Amino acid sequence: MNYRNDLRLTDEIERQLLTQALEEQYRLRPFKALKNLFMRLFGQQRRINA
């Protein structure tokens, strides 16, 4: 068993997973942003009307 190749493989997998996680974190989500905007607008309107 060659531990050096296994270590290199796990390092590469870790780099790939980190890259995917960062891309997912900073990906634009327009529908989620619109939902949050409407929730803020209508949430404030309910407080004013109450």
C-alpha cells in the first residue's frame, strides 16, 4: 500500500470539496433574494397595519 498516493488523493478530494463549497456559498440566488425582499416589505407592512 502506498500511503503517499493515498494522501495525495485525499488532499485532492479535500481541495475539490472546498472549492465546491465556496462556489455554492457565493452562488447568486435571485429567487431567494426576491423572497427575502418581499418578506421584509410585507413583514413591515403587517407591523404598520397592526
